[in-house]
Amino acid sequence: MGEAWYAQNGGLRFKCLPGCSSCCGSGGFVALSAQEFAAVCEFLDKAPAELLGEKIEQCNGHFVMKMTAGGRCPFVTEHGCEIYDARPVQCWTFPFWNTYLGSPDAWSEAFKRCPGVGIGPVHPVGEIRAAADAMERSTTV
């Protein structure tokens, strides 16, 4: 495998902007492993049955967040993410997903979901690859 296209610049710029939740409301789905589901339940101090059906559902043996009719994450409130400290891998690795790392054009697609793409500090190649690898290892449906 050759060098990543973004390696010539030492990595990619990204900064999560205060008060922004664009990535949390752009449709799609968020899958959680059983361990991530348990961590969310523990963080919120709720029994699994309290979240199942309300904010999380089971689909083919996986846990999936129930997005709102508008495509927003059910854990995003006017104050931000209510599970930020227990958010799943899929959330904390964004935008460093292989979907967006394949080319400059793919990276510009990430900008459509997140205004923090392309600004802020340069994240080094090793950090980006570690996030992308974590995402690939995480639960998907």
C-alpha cells in the first residue's frame, strides 16, 4: 500500500467546532457494539431496557441508534451530545473514515457533513490511520 495522498502535507486539518453537531444530523446510522451499548447505559445510569426501543434498537444482532425522522442522532440535544464521553467508535473517529480518506475529492465530501473539516490543527498521518483502523474494526451493519 502506497503513501496516503494527505501524507505530503503531514496529515489533515480538522477541528470539532464548539456547539456544532452537523455530523450528528446528516442521516445515516450509528452502530454500537454490545460493549458500547453497555457503556452508554452505564454513562446515562439507565437499564438497557430503558434505551432499547426509545433511542436504540437491535438490528440483525447489532445495536443501532434510532435516528429521528429528520435524521438526527437521538442523543443530541440543544446542549450537545448527551453521551459525548461514552460515544461509540463511529462517532469519535469521524471524519477519519476510509470513506473520506481515499482521495482529496472524498475528503471534500466530509466537508459537506462537517464545517470543521479542513480547519484547525493538522492531525498526523499515524493518528488518522489509527482512527480509520478503529472504525474498520468497529461494529457495522
